[in-house]
Amino acid sequence: MIELSSNSDQMTKMEDHHNKLSSSPPTAVSRSKGGLITMPFIIANEALEKVASYGLLPNMTFYLMKDYRMEVTPAQNLLFYWSSATNFLPIVGAFIADSYLGRFLAIGFGSIFSFLGTILLWLTAMIPKARPPPCDLSTHACKSATPAQYTLLVSSFMLMSIGAGGVRPCSLAFGANQFNKRDNPDNKRVLETYFNWYYASAMISVLIAMTGIVYLQDHMGWKVGFAVPAIIMFFSGLLFFLASPLYIKEKVGKNLFSRFVQVIVVSYKNRKLTYPAQNSGYHHSNGSEFFVPSSKLRFLNKACIIKSPEDVKQDGVAVDPWNLCTVEKVEELKSLIRVMPLWSTGIMISINLSQSSFPLLQAKSMDRHITKSVEIPAGSFGMFTIIALTLWLVLYDRAILPLASRIRGKRVRLGTKERMGIGIFFSCMAMLLSGIIEHIRRRKAIEQGLLKNPEGMVAMSAMWLVPQHCLNGIAEAFNAIGQTEFYYSELPRSMSSIATAMFGLGMAVANLLASVILSNVDNLTKGEGKESWVSSNINMGHYENYYWLLAIMTAFNLLYFMVCSWAYGPCAENMSKKMVEEDEDVPLENISGTPLRPLPA
């Protein structure tokens, strides 16, 4: 699953990063540092890292099944674990970068780890003893990987995941740091240009990975197919370090995780206190917009009750933050707890989008020719998801919303919760369609006598797989971007980094749950005389049943989403939407790009 953002998401991110930069402690920075000259190096580092990492994933199932003698279920589970680590470690990387290392060192170390991981993976293809030996053709006996061989392979995956944990959470914010020149009247425009180039490069790099790298692996083998990502990762780190003297390197700040723990600890310590009768009994920061805590999750309010005047210094700061918290800290934790049920509804769609092995095996067994001489690699069909996502964003932002606004005679904009629900619906339809297409494909394979020959080519065009990929792209465009904007609009400004991490955390949990689902389906559907639904022999298995199971689970998840959405109540964005609808001075064609909060001056 690839994170791409709409204009409003870009603008919101730009605002939050700008606010964080403005509130950062002053540093002695030379005016000659930072600026547009650093943009190519930072964007190249992130883009090349994406080309290298995303280019390895599409065909990895083939590598595990053919060279490591793995069945499809263990191979897919290993990829699930790898994806989970890659999605979770950026959260750890963001915490370490913001609290200890700083973003420059985090990106630098991440680039080094990613390069080492790609080198190690390349060595598994170069060194024959790093893989199981070829099968004995006379006895058809095949040896599985030894623990040492398996450890070498997994180590390469872990190194690349650690590298992604350093590069991905810090690259965007580190680039924004380079334009922290508040005396520049064009600062906002420069930031917007940077973000536009950043997301455009992300999309292009993923498409290159899914086409160019996959093509090399299919036509030139694993040695070349793994060597090229390693070379690309080398240049990714080299370009980043070459511009080191040009960068603005911000000091590390405070981390929000300790603030959350403080609220929980202090509220437990003060659990026997009575609530103050007057609003003056709560501790808040000077100049804060919060004077009293909200009534929701009221038990946490005891963390900010002032027990004694001696607990607060003359400057209004608590003597010990582990004995007294501010109202702001309490409200930050409350807002995070409130969004968690809706956050959990996005896990199911991430499970659907993480299915990579089965579409790959389907495409491999079908006719992938566009013309007699042009054939799409099986691992490249994921690019249709990215293309559909991108095209839908353009149509939605520049055509559908303006047209709907003109037809209704007033501003039209779908809220974040509505888009999240629509995305879940499209994901359900994608799984339903995937099952139908697979049912047809398997029936044709049996009619052609290919039941026991999974390598045989079914007389059916692989273009039939394109609609399900397109539905997945539209589902991600609605749900993933809707989720991100929802977190940004509902969480306080001080939690913008948490808002960024929420989506990645959901993907990490989804990968683990996807592995649990797949393993249980495999164990429950196979037995004496019965072939597993997810058999390595795609023609003897019943992948359509597995897809339909995911469709049913997604349908129940849609009902669960509706309940969570109702329980959550109105969003903070509704007020912004109402203000936009009442503002007749806002150009009609700019409605879809209106940020949820006003841009800073």
C-alpha cells in the first residue's frame, strides 16, 4: 500500500510541519544553509529508496517459492512479517529521531541499513550455498533451506525494514526544515512546491519499481534484479550525504509518548481526588486555549487537578510533570483514545491491499500479452492500483467535486468519515470481484486439463485482473487519504507526528492479522484428501473462496465502521466545511483544495 496525498492533505501537512518548525527551539543557523538547493538531494534519497525497496516486493513470492522451496502460505506469511516490520519501524524511527538522534542522522543511518540489506539479499542470489541446492531431477527430491540460509534471508529483510524506519518518517519533515525562513514572503509557496515534487517523485518511483525492476528480474535473473536495487540504494545514501554541509539540522525536541505516560500515571496517582468545584482548580499552560478539560473520559481529568499551589512554579510550569499535568496533555491523550475505534476500521482494508502473492500467481498463469511482442510482467500488475489511485485523485479533485458543486449550486465536499466508509465499500467490491475472476480462471484451467499443472498458461487474458486492481486503487484513494486527513483534523496540532504515524501503524497491524487469517484458512481447509484453499497449486486450490471470505469480513467491517462513526459524533472538520460553504469569496474551483485549517502567515 502506497501513501499518496491529495492537495488538501498536502496543505494540511505543510501547515503542521510549518507550525512545528516555528515552535522549534532557536538554533544558530547560517542563512547560506537550507533552501531549494537541498531539495533534489532529499527527494532523490527518498525516491531511490522507494525504487529499491518496492522493486523487490512484487516478485519476491517467486524467489521464495522457486529458490527457497517455500509453499505459498509460508512465503506470503514471511512477506506479511516483512511488510509489518517495514510499516511499524518508521514509528520507532520517528520517536528516536525526534527524541535522540535528530532527523539527519536518522535518515543517514536508515540509508546505510537499507543499503546493507539490499547487499545481503543480493548475496543470497550470488552465493549458491546461501540457498538450498537444486532439486534432484531423478528422484524429484528437494531440500528446504537450512536455518543458516533462512537467517541470512530474514536478516536482509530486517536490515531493509530498519532502514525504512529511519528514512521514511523523517524525509518529508527534514525537507520542510530546509525552508524554515519565516522572513521570506514566498516561504509558503516554496513549501508547497517541495511537497508537490515530493509526492510526485514518490508516485513515479513506485511505478519505476513495479515496472523496471520487475522487468530486470524477469528477463535477467535474480543476480541482476537484486544488484540494481543495491546500486540504487548506494546512490540514495551517497547523494544524501554529499549535501550534508548544505542542510539545516534542527535540534531534537520533546516526544509525545512520555506525555501520554505522564497523564496515565498522574491520573492513577490522583484517582482518589475529588473534582474541583471551580474551573480554577485545573492546571493549564500560559496562553493556552484550554482552561478546563472536557467531560469525555473524565477519569483522566484528575491528572491536571492542582493539589497544592506549591506544585506550580511562578512561571506557570509544573514543578514535577509526573505529579501534575496540563489540560493540554490530558486533551491530547483523550483525542488519541477517541480516534482509535475509527482507526481500527481501516485495518481490514489494509489486509485486503496487502494480498500480494495470490494476484501474482493469478497473473503468472494467464496470458499477459498486450500485443504479440509486448508482455506485462506478472509482478507489474500492482501498478494498475497506483495508476487508478492517481487518476481518481485528479478526477475527484479537479472534475467531480467542481462539477457537483456547480450542479448543486453550493460547495460540495465529502467529509473524511464519508470517504473512509466509501473506501471500505470499494475494497469489499474489489475482493468480491477478485473471487469472481478467480472462479472463472480456475474453471477455464480445469477445462484445459491444467488442474495439476500450475505452470500451464490458461487461455484467458490477464487484463481481466485490471478491474480488481483499479477498485483497490480507488478504495485506497478514499480510505487511506480520508484516514490521514481525519487524524490531522481531529488530533491537536502538537500531535501532527502521531497523525502521520497512525496510518502506518494500522498497516503494520493489518500485516500481522493477515498472516493469522491466512494461516488459519490454510490449516482449516486442508486435510486428508482435501487441498487447501490457498494451495501452492493455484488450480487445485480455491483462491476464490479466500477472496470471498475477505469480502464477507470487509462487509462486517463496514457495519462496524458505521457504528464507530455514529458513536464518534461530528468531526472538527464540519465547522471548517460550514465556514467554506458560507464563504462566497472562495473560488468554486478551489473548494476541493481548501485546507482544513487556515495556513499560517
